[in-house]
Amino acid sequence: MKHIRIKHRETGTILADGPLGWGITPFEGNLYIGRKYLRTDRFRSNFVPGLCIYKFLYVWLDLELADGARVRNLGWLYWLPNPLLPFIWFRVAVPRAHPAIDIEEY
């Protein structure tokens, strides 16, 4: 089984680590992370809402670093998700191509 580790590039902070599949689900170039596999509690809502026509309503998340700095809009969370897409329900999502993160598959 493949595993994936997501780290903040600048600080080396591990954001998530878990199995690729239901634990950390790739979808449309993004990674949807189950709470069990989050390795940080530093994601903070910035209260900027968003709407996807078929995935529904989400809120943007910032990553708050140990020194108090924030990486703006690093992820998002669907708080009113499409019931037909259970792998996005209430999961932190990050884009695979974000310049602030490194993704390691092992």
C-alpha cells in the first residue's frame, strides 16, 4: 500500500501522513486528508467562503506557523459537502501543486 507524507516546505512541518486511498484521497489534483492522518492542528479558518458548483460550500484554511506567520489559503474544508462525494466530507484538502508544500510518496 502506498503512503503519502505532506510537509510544509520551508519549516519541514509534517502536515499529513497516511495511506493513499481512503485515508488521503487524491481527487482533481488535490489531496483530501482524513482527520486521523492530519499531523498538525495548525490549520485555521480564515472565514473566506467558497462555492463549487458540484462539491458545494467550503471555507479556506490558513496554516499558522510556530512563529505566528500564516500561509494564506493553503487548504480548504467543505462544511456543506455534496452527499454523493463522501471522500470530501469535512476533510482538510490541499492542492498537490501548491508551492509551499512538498509531497513524498513511499
